[in-house]
Amino acid sequence: MVHAPEVTDYIKRQATKLDAVSDDIDAVNVLKGQKKVDAAVAAAEEAKKQALFDDASVFDSEKDKAAFRQYEAACDRVRNFYAEQHRKQTLEWNLAARAKFLKQENARMSVWSAMEMLNTLVDESDPDTSVGQIEHLLQTAEAIRRDGKPDWMQVTGLIHDLGKLMCFFGAEGQWDVVGDTFVVGCKFPKEIIYPETFKENPDYYDPKLSTEYGIYEPNCGLDNVMISFGHDEYIYNICKSQSTLPREALAMLRFHSFYPWHREGAYRHLMNADDHEDLKAVKAFNPYDLYSKSDDPPKASELRPYYEELISRFFPAEVVW
């Protein structure tokens, strides 16, 4: 897809704004999670090459997690973001978004080329990180690699934010790309951040959609529910159809922003046995996404051969985006 220069400049400006909000959302999630984080991660032996993917993360055991921006600093912008997201993420809109983003071909390129395209998302004003998206993806993957996690989990860390390519493929703003996700088609639970803002969503008042189960059945499984559409659902669907990544990886991709579920404990009434296993995988992945930002920026050119070989084990040379 080729854009005129003025269109390309507009997309880059919008993408930069999106990245700033995305970083604030991450900061809020870091600080919200502190009350639920153990006092420290136990000292561990040097991880072996094939360490279990769900062993406790080691890379962040000495980080001062409170050194990230405080909640209040990001609060206003994040609240405004969620007010818009919660107003617009209706069941009707989600059905249309899936038709728009998942049933049309936007581009054909390799995974690494997609990472380079995403690298235009840079927020120079962000106090947490001044690196580009490709560096953040490599930070996540390298933290997973240092802890000796499996190859497939390293690749998952590398690609987990590639769904933000939606910015270039017709996303309406920031609210339909980033932010915590939730189930549409049933009652919005109190475990969602700023739950009171759903009062502006028409589904909030729908006699069917405002009930505990809504359009779903008890213990139907999260494979059978509609998660609010954004970069997680986008990359999940691409990888589900075009990669050989295992189920645990797909869960990490689809649910890494699903904080009402994996942190706050909502939606247990919709879960089946497979979802409980997926939950373990998502909890194992979460620290690498949130806490690797403060690591020293890796050198993409030096790491590219290693990760391109890894990518080739799970993806075709060209992916349809």
C-alpha cells in the first residue's frame, strides 16, 4: 500500500499520538499491578535453554518497578482515552470492525518488514522510553530469551504489538487500536478500568447485552466470545491462520491486554477448561510486556539474523496483513 506524502505524514502524526497513549496505558497497568505483585522474585539459577515458558520471570527481579511514572501523571489522558473507547466499542461496531480488518488484504510483507513499518511509532515526549517500536519488541523478546524461555515464546514477544499496524490500514483513532480489552455482547463488569464510562455505550442499556451472559452460554469458552477489537485481536487472527505458533502463544497474543480477565478475575463464568490453561500462559507473558521497557535498547542490526531465523520456523516468508 503506497500513500501520498501528505497522507503518510498524517498517518505518522496519528501513530505518534497513539503510541503516547499506549505508553500511558502501560504505565497505569504497571502501577495498578503493584498491589498484586509479590515482594520480590526469588533468586534463580541461570535459566536453561529449554526452561518452561510458565516459570517465574527472572529478568525483572531487580527492577524498581515503582520507578515508572506514577499513576496520577497518566491518569487524565488515560481516562479520556477510555471514555471514548468505552463509548464506541459496541457489539455492532465490533462486527463491522472484524469485517473491515480481517476480510480484506491490506499488505503483503515479511514479519521483519512489518516491524520496520511499525517503527514509525515513536513518542519523543514519553518519559518511560525514547526508543522506537522495533526496540520495544526486541526488548521484550530479549528479556524472554535471557530467561531461557522457548523459541516460540521469544517470537511471540517479538511480534506481540504488530497489530498496531492497524494505524496504517484504516483505524479510526486510538480507541480502536490500543487499551485494555473486554468482552462485548454481555454485561460490562466492574473489573474493567473506569467502568462508569460505559454508561455512554448504548449496549449498557440493551435488555439482552446488559445481562451477565448476554449472547453467550455459561462456560462457553473464550474462543467463542467476542473480545473488543484492537491490535491484540488483529495480530491473533493473523497468527492463528498464518503461523505454526502453539495455542499458548496465541493466548498470549490475544489476551495480553485483557486485564479484566487475567489480572482482575472477571469473566470466570464464561471460561472452560482450555481457558484456565491459557490464563497461565498469559500471566507468564505479562511481565515481559510491561517491565522490559526500561532495559537498554538492543541493537536491531545485530539481532536481526537470530530473530529472522526464529521467525522462519513459525511464519511464511510473506504474511498477508
